[in-house]
Amino acid sequence: MPRWLSIERAAGLLDVSTKTIRRLIASGDLPAYRCGKRGIRIKTTDLESIMRPIPSAKLG
């Protein structure tokens, strides 16, 4: 069974704001699941899947 994260915890792990996580969910880039009436949860595997490497030519 996957581990589930709140929006706040997901934002903390990526060091971004909760607004950024909500934006990713709204755009469809990050799947999220409703838990009860107000709870929203994100699978850790889905959170990891949005991470992409940056080509070294674009660094620096």
C-alpha cells in the first residue's frame, strides 16, 4: 500500500509552498485523492514522478 501525504507534508518535502502543490494538482500534473470531505492526500510515488533531472547544460 502506498504512503499518503497531506498537501502540507508534500510541500515540505519538496521545499515549495502549499500553493505550488495545489497548482500542480489543479493543472493535473500531480494526482491527488480526496479523503473525507476536506482531506486531500498525495501518493509518495506520484510526488516522486513529477521530479525530473535538469540537463547539466542548463545549470550554472
